[in-house]
Amino acid sequence: MRIRIGDGDPGDGRPGGDATDLTGRFADWLVKDRSVGRHVTLTRERAGTADGGMSGQALEWIGLALGSGFSAAGLVYAHLNFRASLPPRRRSAARLVVEHNGVRVVIEDGGPADAARIARLLGAGDAAGDSPDGAAAGEEDPSART
């Protein structure tokens, strides 16, 4: 299963500079985080390059191919630790954005309910009915934004 994540929301109309920088730094953080990094294959994605063309924009998304040990709670916890490492003035700009099958979930605070939202998102897109986090397939996430 694949998901895309980022810091900030590239589609929200804000300038991408700060969010793009944070996304790149979060990608580096995830690689080093043993609770998440060893359970995913990480790729860095540029916006608008689905056709293979080059984009002048910097990194905007991190692509994750999820392994069997992946935990939505681990991802949320890693993001909380990443945010805590930032200077206070930049913490509010670091929102975790998770996208799967065209549905986007924006995590502002990073609590247990947010981990459950990500698990529901992943469970809803799992054709076999079992997500890595044990969420039931077909559950709707009313807080998901597109």
C-alpha cells in the first residue's frame, strides 16, 4: 500500500516554501526514526511530475510504501517528535498531511484520535479488508478533507 505525506498542505493556497522545507526535513527525520523508517520505503516526490517531467518546485510530498510493521500511531508520534524539534515559531506550520486513494487527512495536533483517523483512511482503501493497523475496511473518515 502506498500513501503520500507532507508537512503543510500543498493544495491549501499557502506559499510552498516553508511547507516544502519542512517536508524535506521530515523525510530525513523519518529515515532516521526506527519506529517508522524501517517499515516503509520512502521516496521524495515533486508536484506535477506524474508524467515524468521536471518541475521547478522543490519537494512537496513524501511517498511511503508501507511494510507489514507500519503503524499509524508511529507515524503520528514521529511527526510529534519532529514538530517538537522545530523552533516554536515554525511548529504551527508543521501539519501532517496524509493522502491515500485521493482522500487527504490533515493532522493538526497529533493525538491518539489522529492516529485512528489515519488508520481508518488506510483501512478504507484496503481491498482485502484488513489494514496494517487493524481498522475495518469501508469506515468513513468524516474529518478527511480533499
